[in-house]
Amino acid sequence: MKLTYTIALKALLGTLILCVSGLVHAADTYVLKFSTLAPHGSTWMKAFDAWGRELATKSQGRLTVKFYPGGISGDEPDMLRKIRFNQLQGAALSGHGIGEIFPPARILETPFLFRDHDEIDAVRAKIQPVIDTGFRNNQYELIAWMEVGNIHFFSSKPLASMEEFSRRRIWQWQGDRFIDAFFDANGWSSVALPITEVYTGLSTGLVDTVVSTPLASITLQWAGKTPYMSTQPLATGIGAVVVSNKFFASLPADLRALLKSTGGPLSEKLIADTRRDDMKALAVLERSTQPMVGMQKVSLAEQVRLARKAVDALEAKSYLNAELNQKVDAELARYRSRTR
């Protein structure tokens, strides 16, 4: 009788332990709702999908990612608004979205500042702690840095001279103060649209010229509407994978560490894959587009002067940070002196 009672008690305790551990496990499950403009099957989404699987596997299902790709959550300002209201917890952003969080980081997109990717990598590594802190101080945790490719002009019309740009209907990402300053420095007007409306704008003639990367131009299907492309890239478009500070702080210490530890490898993969596929996209477009010869008639020195004019204007408006800009210039000069 006593033995039977002991066995029953142990069985009951075992059942209770399983129930409690099951409840604890259920309570310790977190879902990161993550939005991106990148569509299914794109270079970026392939990397994000692999990242999501890695987080789920390494956390034993405690941290999963629910992706909202292809702009179904709206434009980047819409994504950030939804993050503020906790409808989303994270996003992949381009320079425009980064400018909504920590604008000084966009100095890395200054037209004609860098000569190659090696220069970009060397300078960014020196200022990365400033960027990380800038995001954190503005309610976001920077998980991974990324790129969107080399930026070119694409147009539905040929360009015989730079003067023609003043008569073009150039797309400007709605609310993008950085590109607005660049256009203003050149004396160009623009048509402000969300990125989600650009394809329709090209189809209807509302816009006839866009600033984009070869990879994005093909991915977003703009290439079929823009048979002319500038041969010289302006800059390399930046990007970032972020989560809200609120979500990050809600995670247990081990999941915070896991999320951060996956950021470095994710960043390396995103940058490497984007650079590779952007070059492939460029090769495809070079066979199917014609050069915008008018842009080749302006000296590099003049282009640099106009870019610096835009930077000065953005510093005056406190969008860019003079101290950080000077650090970028100093690090770039130091790198070039070592690699001559």
C-alpha cells in the first residue's frame, strides 16, 4: 500500500514538473515580426530566410522570425511607424530608413566619396561603433549592416547633356532629405513618391528617371522601363537590419546574445552576396541598356564639388554630423596613404 502510494506520488510530481516546464517553455517563446522591401526569391530574402532558420534552430524554437517581404507592410517609413506601435519588431532598411533613425550614417552614401569597396570597408570599420551607438540611442539595436548595391541613374530617355536633367521627371524617394539635398545642389527638381509606387510612375510617365542599383532595378522590375543607364556609379547604397530596443530588451540574456552573435555573419553574407549579384545584374543591364552619355561630359572634380555642397547643406541642417564627417575624411585619407 505504501509502495503504491509512493509510486503514485512520484508519477504525480513528474506530471506536474512536465506541465510546469511546458508552461515555462511556452512563456519563453518570442516572435520577431520583420519587414523588408525585398521580394521573395531575391538575394536579400534568401539570406534573411537562412538567418530566420538559424535563429529558430539555435534557440530550439524559442526565437522565431515571421517575415513580411515585398513591401507588404508598406514603405520604409511605414515599417518604422509600425515598429513604434509594436505591430512589427524589426526591419531591413536602406539608406532612406537609416536616415529616419540615425541620419549621420548616410555620410557613407556621399556620391563619389569612395573609389572602391575596399575603401568603404576600411572606413566603415573605423566608424562602426559610432553607428551602433547612434542606432541604440534612437531606440533601435543594429543587428547587421548591409548594402543594396552600386547606385546608378536609370532613365526611359537618352541624355545628351547634364542640362537635360533639369527637364527630367526624376524620382525622389518621398521624405528622403539626403537625396533631396543632392538634387538641390545640382539644380534638379524631382517627383516625390514612395518606392512602392515607382513602377506605376514609370509605366504612366509620372517619372522618367530613377536612382537605383542594378540589382534593385531588376528585382523591382524597373529595368524594363528604363533602357538608359549611367556608366559611372554614384555611390554604394547602405542598409541595416534592425530590431526595436523594446523588443531586444524583452528577450532573455541568452536570446539577446544569440541575436547579436548572428549579426556579424549575416552582415558578411548580405554584403558579399549583394556585391556579387549586383555585378551580375550590371553585366546583364550593360547588354540591354544604352549609356547616358551626357553624364560623361562632367568632370569628376565638378561632381565631387556638388556632392560636397550637398553634404555642407545637410550639416547646416543637422541631418549630417560635421564631426563624424571629418572622421570619415580623415580615415579615408589615412587608408589611401597606406595603400598608395
